[in-house]
Amino acid sequence: MSTPPYMHIPQFRSFVDMKDYDNIRQVFERNYIAEGPMGREFCDALTAITDAKHGVLASNGTLAIYLALKSLGIGPGDEVLVQDVSFIASANAIEMVGATPVFVDIPSPRDLTIDLDRIKLTPNTRAILIAHLFGTACSNTEDVVAYCKANDLFLIEDAAQALFITNGSQHCGTFGDVGTFSFYADKTITTAEGGYVCTNDDDVFERMTFLRNQGRKSSGTFVHPEIGYNFRMTDLQSALGLSQLSKIETIRAEKQRIAELYKKYLGDSVGYMTIREDFDYIPFRVIVFVPDASKTMEHMNTAGVEPRSMFYPFHRQPCYKHLGYRPEDFPNAEVCFETGICLPTWIGLTEEQIAFASERLLETL
Ligand SMILES: *Cc1c(COP(=O)(O)O)cnc(C)c1O
């Protein structure tokens, strides 16, 4: 193949502007830069959005999952079932509380959730962790809820990529016992680094408030009734978060426009991930499936377009080699990885850029 035309299109660019900057300025003017009034306002805003009974901020999305698991009392000796395809933090937070992550295949190569039919319960199984990926809900959310109820398991929802995703009445992260969110630079809204945890359970909330702030209810005392740590977020970050929240309608509209444009240019030549019609969709990345993802990505890269691979399945991770999983037990995750591609999806991407990226992709089919 001759050298393709060139146009640099990065995988991601954060959507931050001078309006965000002005909001951070306020924090300097007030001279309260650690967690304080802005943090409370941001946390309350998130709890209003998720419509959960309680919420707390966390330093990032990984520690948000850790906080969720720890507050549920999950630890050494416990097993937590997790879908084999997600960002590594979904598995690592389980390992971090001392429990064992148990990987379960996805139901089909384009359906990114846990396959309930492949679960093997043991006397140590305590919980299921699902991840609502790429800006929509797990396709079998209600079934997972029912399964957890029937088998007396906790349900943790990693909703890092699912802020503002509801089915019209219920927000992702509130179907199970605890929901966790991330505000990393490429999430729907960002605070650079940051996280949030929500729950409807009073006791879990109580434990989270102690754990996140050195084992005490509030700062200013050196008496610590419990052992806790530091999962706080700064007001600098919360100010950014509040400003980002005010832009959500632009973010939603822009990301949906990008997904529609990819669909316009790629049509039926590629496959798409399973997306439920009854849930909101704010694409985190537009995901498409092609026969040979690595071949397609290589060609796109040569043309200046930066695609990204699908998540590397947990069962294949070098860091989890000691768990002894075999690829043949994860046929769907294998195909998902070999065929899935994350396309550049960021605010400001022009139709010309989307057409260019799509053309380069189509050249490989
Ligand atoms: C981003 C992300 C996390 C981790 O969040 P951080 O804030 O980066 O620690 C966890 N799970 C999923 C699905 C994510 O996308």
C-alpha cells in the first residue's frame, strides 16, 4: 500500500477552558485550597445528579473502588467476580483490599459486561463488580442486580465512564450497593484526578466517611475512633469539577455528534458495541469492531490518526499471570480484544477529521 495522506488526530484532548480556570481562581481568592466548601458543593451536586442517598469524594476512581469494597467489609479470603474486559483499576482495587479478583468472560465479543452464565460461585464469593463502559450501562444491569440478590452477593458498579448515564429514572452506580466514578482527564467531566462514591446504605456511608478522612468524622481533631486513610480531594479540583458540570449539555451534544458522524462515515462496514436504547449514551470513546484491530490501528497510526486498542483482557495481564487463567476460557474477551478499536472522541474534533480517520480505517477492510 502506498503512503497514506497525513493528518495528526490525537486519541484524546481534555475539554478545559478559561471558564474552568476562572472557577479555580475563586479558590485562590478564598485561600482555601484543600478539601473545603467547594468540595462539599461538588459532592452535593454529584449526589443530586446520581440521586443517591449519600456520596463522598475520593482522590481518584481507583481509590473510589477501593473505598467501596473496603466499606462493604470485603478483604482477605473473599473473592470478587469481575468482568474480564475493563480498565485494570476494576481488578486492581479488588487486589488492593486483599481480596481475590475472579475474572469472568463477557457474554459476547461486543457486549461489555459480566456473563452471568459463566459464573462459578464458591463459598468465598462475596461480590460482583461490573463496569459500565464507554458511556453507557451494562446491557444486563437488572439481571446482575437480581443475580446478586438471589445469591446474597454485594454489587459494586464501576461507573467511572458513566456519569449522567440513566435509564430515565435511575443513575448508573445506584443499582447495586455502591457506585464509583472517576474524573480523570479523559472522563465525561474532569478534575484532572478525582473520584466519587455513592451509596443508599447508611452504614456503608458511615464507614466511608471514616475511612476517607483518617478514621474520624471531621478534620480538626487528633482523636481517631477508627483506622482510616486519606482519600480527600482538593477544592482546586472541586472548583474545576463544578465548572465542568456546568458544561455537561455541550459535552453530551458534542460527543453524541461525534458518534453519529463516525456512524455516517463507517456505516455497516464495521461492528458496534452493544448499546441499550433505554439508557443515555455519552460516548467515552466510540468503539468499533473490525476483522483485525492491530492491522487497522497500524495503518491509521501511519496516517497520523491515533486509535487505541480495546482493554487488554484481565486473564491475559502479565500482572495476573499467577492466577493461572487460560485464554480458552475467555473466547469472547479474546475476540473483543482482537477486533475492538477506540476511535478518537474528544470535543473539538471536526467533521473533516472524523471523515479522514474513517477513510483511513476503511482502507484496511
Ligand atoms: C478511569 C477508570 C478507572 C480509574 O479511575 P482513575 O481516576 O484513573 O483512578 C476505573 N475504572 C474505569 C472503567 C475507568 O475508566
